[in-house]
Amino acid sequence: MEDRLRALWDFDDLDRTEARLREQLGEETSQSGRAEVLTQLARVEGLRGAFGRGDVLVDEAEALAPPSSGVARTRIALERGRLRRSSGDPDAARPLFESAYATALETQQYFLAADAAHMVALVAGDRDGFVDWTERGIALAGEHESAAYWLGPLLNNLGWEYYEAGDLELALDAFQRALRARERDAGNAHATEIARYAVGKALRASGRSEEAIPLLEQAVAWAEAQGAADCWFHEELAEEYAAVGRSDDARQQGMLAIPLLERDDPSFADDPARAERLAELAGFSPRP
């Protein structure tokens, strides 16, 4: 079974999400259903940083949920774990995520099981644990259509883990698989272009910039068509053009990337080496 409440979520608009969830809460006819919705309202509060309010809502859900409701028990453990992790206590979060995973598997809630595996990976604390739990989620997503959504996010996470470790062959394989999964999800075009960007980045790092360029050109064209130019797409395309000696094209992309990065990426101002590199590509000095 897929997550029946997923469609109510807009992670870019928590107020609207809360309104939808509260409307859904009023429509629920069972204690189990109300408990589920309360856990999602708790997640909204966690994303706002209101961890105390989130805990109160999970407590309400726990008081309502019948012991026989596997889906409610899964959600309670999952969202309490997210609250612990987001508030800075990953050690307390891990057993909650593991409990959510076990309950979800037991009750054949494969979407929630993959979500729980992905959360255990994030608090695992070491590379082996991260990879093991991510692979568990990937296996579930590959075996069960109801969990197929998770292939893209989990393979993306795995790819970046390998990329940061310098395991470029494994990173590229994971990113390419993530892109194929994203391309099957027609309703999430932005995520598809981000996956394309990741493949391009891994190709360039592997000395294959000629193959990377068409991917980033496609990502840039998509973002521009949406009226939402993406600083990272332009930055990566500048690097790819530079790698194959297309200095004029690199300059143009660098000039486009710099003001977007200054606007959209707070870390850019704290990374002088990155700013200097882009200024070099763009043909002028970074702003002081």
C-alpha cells in the first residue's frame, strides 16, 4: 500500500500542508486514521522546528492508535524518530526508525518501510550502516510497486555517499539508476533534472565531460523554461565546458551562475576557492 496521505504534502508550503491535513483529520472516521493524520501534523511542526508541539501531537496519536493498527504504530515511531533526529539526537532516533521499519514490514506497508530504512541510514553514524540501510530501502523499492517512489531518493543518497568518498564508478552507477527511476516519475520533473545534474557531475569527475554536457544543457534548458534558473546547473555546465576547452561557453555559464549563487546558495559566500574558480571561468574577479 502506498502512503495514502502523501498527496496532501507540499514541502515548500507547510501552512497549506497543515490546512489540508487538518481538513483530512476532520474527515477521518476511525481512531487509527486520526492517529495517522496527527503524526503528519507532528511532522509539519518538526519541519518548522517546533519539536515540543510535534511531540504533543505524536502523544495524541499514540493515545488514539489501536494496538492492532500497524500503519498507525509505524507512523508514530517514524515521526517521533524524525523529531528526535531533527532536534539533534540521532542516537535516540535510530531505535524508533528501526521499530518503524520492522512494523511496516510485518504489516506489508512497503512505502513506509522504505521511508524508515532511508531514515535509519541517515542516523547510522558510519558508512557501512548508511550503505546497508540504503540498500535495504532500494531493495524494497525495487520489489514492491507501492514503494517505487523511493528508488530515486535512495539511489541519489547512495550516489552522493560514493561520490564524496571518491568511488566514482559506484557513484555514477547509482546516479544513473536514480535518473532512470526519476524519469519514470513524470510528476516530479525537477527531481529528474537534479538527477541529470548528478550524473553529469559524476561523468565530469570521471573525465567524461563530453558525455556530461548534453545532460547539463538539458537541465539548464528545463530550468530556464520554468522561469527558475538554477545556480548549480549553470555552475556545473560552466565546469563541463571548461573541461573540454569551450572557454567562451564556460564564461557565459559562469557569468550566469555567480549572481544566482550569491542569491540562492548561502554557502557560496563562505567558499572563496569556489568563488575564485567561477570568477576565473567567467573572466572577472569575484565580488568582495
